[in-house]
Amino acid sequence: MQSRDQMQVLLLEEHPNRRRALADMLGRLGFVRIAQVEEGQQGLDLLERSEEGFELVICNLDMGGMDGLEFIRHSSRLGVGGLILYSMHDDAVLSSAEWIARAYNAPLLGLLRVPFGRASIEALVTRLHGQCTVYSDVLGRHEDADGGDHAVVSEIREGLDARQFVAHYQPKVCLRRGELMGVEALVRWNHPELGILAPIHFVDLMEANDLIDPLTHRMIEQAGRHAAAWKTHGLDVPISVNVSPLSLQRPDCAKQLLATIAESGAEPSQFVFEITEKAFAKDATAVLENIVRLRMRGCGISVDDFGTGYSSLQQLNRTPITELKLDRCFVRRVLTNSKASSIVESMIDLSAKLKLKTVAEGIDMAPQAERLLALGCDMGQGYLYAKAMPCDELQSWWHARLPVAVEARHAGTEDAVAA
């Protein structure tokens, strides 16, 4: 990650006084290279002309000409490191803007309501350090109409052959006792020239070019080996692996996944397969058949980003899932937005009545964990506990946390939620 004085920042604000105040705030936070524009089209022009790319974009939703929403839609194809949105509108508007940004796959760090201070910006900027750097030259090739996609797909194929795609693991922690309950395997591309790349840079292309299944199988292979290594040191927890909706629509998906598990030397019961709600949008019968087959062999099934997609109560009733994951867009607002808090409470209550485990994603602060625990949530994931990390680092992290978890378990208290 570059130092702040080297990062390029783009600030979109039409009011001169507010623009100067924001630029001053950013300067006090250590940013030096700050480009300032009055509206969205000017910002797009800068993004398109920039050879280095922008690591951070701060954008007002309310601007004349091209407003912030339109800017998000157009800029999502150009690639930035992180996006902060702000507005003087109420929480309902901010929540909807967040949903739109995430629908466009914008790298959203957060939203701020005017007025806000330097500390609020600092809190969101620190999330950049938990993300992989955006490489504008790779993203630029993705959008190149003269064969750019083909060039990147060729690199991806070579990366698969060279085993450059690696699993990093993010802990899933018991909110009540603080102990490790499982991990989620998150793919990273260890690019030989560009370093560690996040999934946003390659997953869509892999899905579009029939490469997502080989990637999933590589992740399972690695997870199986790593699970065996951890077990020799006393660490034995389920591993969650994401499965693409495209894969689940193929009749032989479950058989292929189970075969890969067997080849890795692991047992099906060691895996939880995470599916998104949009998996049910097409060919729901084929998807359900694969899910049932995986459950029959002992795999867990988790619905990822619950509450943001296409699932219905009927689908929950007929699908043998074992876990619901609450989307981070609800979790981040559980303390500040009464509507989001009520939705979270209802989802946790529904999960409990269906005898499912509940996992909250995107927990960044101890008060969020405490509130979720009070609402009955079982597990949490997020930077409060740890970012995704390589296999050996996870083992070290677990050993360091053991005394905290044991003390909390023996004391029978809730003091471990933020440990």
C-alpha cells in the first residue's frame, strides 16, 4: 500500500467553500496529491486520462450536472482504490445510495452524512489499508475494446496453471466467547508483477470465460491441505468456500466439488459452501439439486449476503441451508439506522426459529459486535477480529487468541466480543 503522500485523491464537490474545507481536511490527514473538480463529468474525464489511477475518490451525491449517483455508475468501469460518498440527505437516501454503489461493484469504503469532521474521514480511509491495491493498468485492459479482455484472460489462464491463485482465510468468531468457530477461504491472485490482487479484478472475467470452476476447485484443494496441517496443531474448524451461481446451475456441480474434496484428503463435513441469493434467480431446480446433494454428503450450506438478493421465504423453506450470513450493509448501520437495526433483528430471529447459525459480516467496531450479540447473532467476521490472511498467519493468530477465548469460556461472560 502506498503512503498517503504518494496516493492520488480525487475530490468531487461543487461548492467552493466546502471543497476547500475538504481538501484542507485531507491535507491534514497526510494526502498531498489531491485533484479537485466540481461535478461528475469532470471527475470521469480525470479518471479516464489518468495513467496512474486514483487510490481514493471522495464524492458528494448532490452535484449539478452529473451527480454522484451517475458518477458511480460510469466510474465503476474505470477502477479506483476506494470510494467515500457523502450527502446532507437522511439515512434512507444514504442506505439506498450504498445499495446502488455495491450493485455497481464500487469499492465503497463508507458513506458520511453532512456535517462531518476529519475523524470521520480518517475512520473510512483506514479501511484502504485492509484492501488490496487497485492496479489501474490491469483494470484498463479489462475495458480495452481491442482485445484487452483476451490479454487478461490469457494471464488468468497462466495464473491458474502456475498456481498463482491462493487462499487467504478470514476468521469467523463466536460473538459470545471470542473463540474461532470457522474460517472463510477468500481467493487472492498473487500476480508476479502486480502483487496481491483482490477478486474484483478477475472473478467476473473468470465467470465469463468458463474459468470459475477451475478456480473453485483450486480453492478446495488448498483448503483441504491447509485443514490437514492445522489439525496436526489442534486447529479443527469448518472452512467456507464460495461457489458461483453459474457453477451451481450445472447438473454435475456437486459431484465435482465432492470429488475435489476427496482428492484433497478432507471430509465433506469440513466444508461449508457459501452461495449468494442470486443463485436462485435462474434454473432454481438444478441449483437446489446440487445443494441437496452436498448436504446429503455432510457439507454445510450458507446463504451469503442474506437480505440483499432474490431469496424468498419459500426458498428458505425448501433449501437445506445451515447458516445465514448478514450482509455488511446492514451490519455497518446496526447502531445508527433504526430501520437497518430492525431488519437485522428480524433476520436473526428468523434464523433462530429455523435453527440456523447466523454470521454477521463486516464487523469493524466492538459496539457493533455487542449489539449483534444482544440481538442473538452467533458469529462475526470483520476487521475487528482480523482481515483475511495466509494459512500460516491464521495459525499464529489462532494461537495468540487461545488464552482470550479460554478465559471467556471459563468465565461464562460476554467480555470477549471485541478481544
